[in-house]
Amino acid sequence: MVSRRGFLGLLGAGVGALAAGRAWGQAAGRPNIVLFMVDDMGWQDTSVPFLRRGGRWVTTRLNARYAGRTPNMERLAARGMRFTEAYACAVCSPSRCSLMSGMNAARHRVTDWTLGVNQGNRLSTSGEGLRSPRWGANGLQPQGTQAQGACQPPWRVDAAGKYCQPDFGSAEGAYAYNLTVPFTNALAFPELLRRAGYHTIHVGKAHWGSGTNVSYKVRATPTSPGADPRAFGFEVNIAGCERGGPANYRGDSQYGNASNADFATPGLDENNYYEDNVFLTDALTDMTLRELRRSCEADPDRPFYLYLAHYAIHSPLDNARAWDHTRSDSTNLAQDARNPNPNDGLAWNETERNYATLIQGMDDSLGKVLDFLDERGLAENTLFVFMADNGGLSVSGRLTNANAPLRAGKGSCYEGGVREPLIVAWPGKVAPDTYSEEPVIIEDFYPTLLEAAGVALPAADALAVTPEGVYADGPVRQVLDGASFLPVATGLRATVRADGAARPLLWHYPNKWGEGPAGMAYNYYSALRLGRWKLIYQHSDRSFELYDLATDLSETRNLAAERPGEVDRLRREMGRLLRERGAQMPLVQASGEAVPWPDDEAVALPAPAPGLTLRN
């Protein structure tokens, strides 16, 4: 670790290098790449509008709520392109596994969030008369992982009680593991960037493979290789492991380590963050800048890939764990002069105030990274991507219309659960202050970032294969379902497909979301978007919902009974993709049989209402 005095020394050295006319990371024209990932951020949780109507940006109520809180998102949007119809999965692990592997969630089968090694209870979740299949609850694992072996914990403690990061795969400190619950192997794109000469840096939330979910200060018990970001090609790992959220954002709680809490954030105990009560978002940002300075000093011509994946704005949202003393006057909302009720016509509660300060802290972090790039002459040769991993939370102490005008939120396949704020900036390549309405999805990032780096996609026989026996129906083969949207970002064409045709985007969730409510909105579904149309197949009652997103973004009018021809066309495409990608369907509790495919003869089209005029 770099001391605070050393930190300032590196800063001075960096300014001196810049003054001498030397730019870092410029060799061979390869760009630096920054992927700034936010957790649980809704499409409208920003002052930056992502909605256009009548050829103009529409400032929504939520945009007004966060006015003044996200100036750096505004700054980034002015530099690049806003994608108004960007998508992820409805919950975090499926999105992050698709990001890393280029596979759609139906194919990689990590269809719900992961946590503990061999957490068999995650396989037996049930509701609405269904139960989950044997999905990949041990998460994404690096290429070559077998069901049995030995690996390092992502964080362990040395004899002095300090965290240390041993070399991944070394014999010293390795623990035997035995994965008895399914997992899926992947050759991750950071590994390909590393092989191409990039310095690869991971900061913050990983949440790909299963781990112990116990304090690494207490013990380092068997984990899985996928809990460690270094197993996927990252040379540096800061605070990443199997955990999907923070136990506590506050330094005075040691981010949960003081009480050895589940979800405690490891690896941040050597920089006086505890003593100075540094908020978690700020601590991760400081560590990011330290590593960037160290990297650029060590090899100024080497490009870097930075994956800064903040734990913010994930729960907890209560005062005891998420109150930010640097951005708020008091835990008591009535005494918090810096955070009065926002100018959107609705009063808020302490939970929403804390959520807003988490957004502000995230934006402050974004600004510091942009400042670093600007001040050191790196911005001109850096591809900067801002994205979120799933829709905003709408079921835990926030207003029920927390993602308006979108319906529902995290956990749901309605637009509020899957539509994300995506901004792409690259000076000289991406025109400033532009936008695209082309639909893109999280698995597209794999080929997009590799294309930007000038790294060829791996051949089919170089991709990963999950071993026999992990899944009952045979090995899962990695196939790149994503497509590069770099031609869209750089203005070469308006669509991802060169022929201009719309391409189908698929969501598949054969699970019950343990954090959400019962009912079809958040559990057991498949969904397909093709052009303006979106079809939802509800597994529990085998019903269909059809929405025209061009005229009904809020998904309030189900047109399935009115347009049976459209339903039939889309359900056939959905069924084709689900089968082609080896999707697992949930099981009917009463019979143990799999729910039929959406285009199965046993699944009836919706009956038209009496007197209804049918349209195709």
C-alpha cells in the first residue's frame, strides 16, 4: 500500500511528468479503458435526462429530484453519447456474469444473485407454484475450473492480522474446494486485455463467483476461484470478492469489519479510512487514484483497463449504515439543511435522503476520475463508459413510483428493472453531446470493449467449456451472444446490425427473487424485445403480455389479446432463442415437470375480449 505521504509524492511526480510533455498510456494508439459501473441505479436517478419525446430531452420528476447532485454525469454526457435504450439484467450477478463472459443469462445460467459456496438453499427457492431449476448458484468461474481443486481466497490475513493478496493459484495459502452446486466457466474479456498488454485493475464489487461471506479477518475458509477478480484477468483487486453489497458504508464501522458482519468490505484497512471515518465510496475512489498513479509511474506507455464498480448505490439505506456525514448535516432529516425536500413536488424520508447522498457520492467519484484523466493528459486517449447493473430499487423504503415513468424496478423484467443509464465518451471517436436510441444490452460490452482495444474476439474453440457433470444436460459452452455497439457509438452506423434490422434482446429469470415481493412482476419470467415490441412470458400461469414501447414506455396497456399475431411471432423467436441458448425452465412444484417453452403447443395464445377487433 502507498502511504499518504507517498500518495502526495506520486501526485507531484505525475504533474512533473505532464509538465515535461510526457503523456501516459499513449503507446501504439491503444486507448485506456474505464468502465464505471454503478450498483442498483435507476434510469432516472440522475439530473441527466435519458428520455426523448418529440425530438427533445424530457426532464422527468426524478431528473428534477437529483438536479445539482450529478454534475459530473452531465459533464460526461456533454463529452459523449447517451444510449437511451440500454439494458442489463434485472438483478446484479446475471448482469455482471454477462458482462464478463459475453453470454446471455439464459446461456450462462447464473440467473440469480450468487453468494455462498455450495449454497444449496438457493436452488430450492419456490413460489407461485414453481421452483427454480438447478441454476449456476456457484456463479461464474474462470476458464479451466473443475468441480474440485484448490484456490486462494480473494483476501486472506497474514500473521500480523493484515490483509494480503497472494498470487492467484500459488500453493501457499491455497485451500481445497469442492463445488457441489452448478457453476459456469468463462474466458473473461479482462484476461484477453491483460494478454494484449493492458494493466487490468478491479475496484469494488465483483459478485461473479461464490465465496465464504464471512469476515476474511476471522478465517479464510474454502471459497471458489470465481470469488477472486484476479482469476478473470485482473492484475490488481481492490475490495472485490463474492459479496453483492456492503455491510456498512461508514468508516467508523470499518465497513462492517468491526463486527465481522456478513457482507463486510475487505481490503481497506491500511489507509486510515477507519480512523478518519471515510465513506466507502470515497475510500474506493482514493484507492483507485492511488493505483492509477502507481501504474502510470511504473510503466507510462502501458494502457490500462479500470473497472471501477462501486458498491453504491446498493442498500443498506438506513442512517446507522448509510448516512454520509460528509454530504449531510444530521441524521435527523428535519435538521439536515444540506438536503431539504427536493424540488419535485414530493417530500422524502430519511431512506430517500440517504439514497440521494449515495448518488451524489457516486457522482463525486466520477468527477475525481475524470479530473485525473484530464489533468494528466489521458482523457484524449481514454474510452470512458458509464453503466449500471440493474434497475433502481423500488421495494425497500422508497416510493413505489421510484423509477417513473418506468414500471417496477430491480428484480423485474419491466423497463424499471432492466433499463439503464449508459454514457460512452471517447474524444475524437465519439461525437460530444450526442445520443442513440439503438437498444443495447449488457453482454454487448465484451465485444465492444475488445474492439475498442484492437483485440480480436477469441475463436470458438478458445472459449470456455464447463465440465461434464456440472449440469445434468451436459457441458455448457461459452458462446458470445453480445454484439459490438462501437460502430454506433462512433457514428459509423445507426444500428448494431450492419443491415439495419432490429435484433432480439432476451431476458430469462427462472427464479424467485428472494429480496422482492411475491407475484409475477418479480419472479419466473422470460422477456423479449424486438424493435418497438416487448413480449413477456409469465412462467407461473403461462400468460403473455405485449407492450408497444414506442407509445407505452410505462407498460400500462397489455396488447396481447388485441394483437395475437404479434404475440405468436415474438413467442416463436423467444422459444428459438431460449432453446438455442440452452435455457433452464423452472419446474412445476406439483408435477416436477419443466414449464413449457413459450411456443409450445400447450401454451395458448390469449383469448380476445368479446367484440375486440384483432390486429396483427
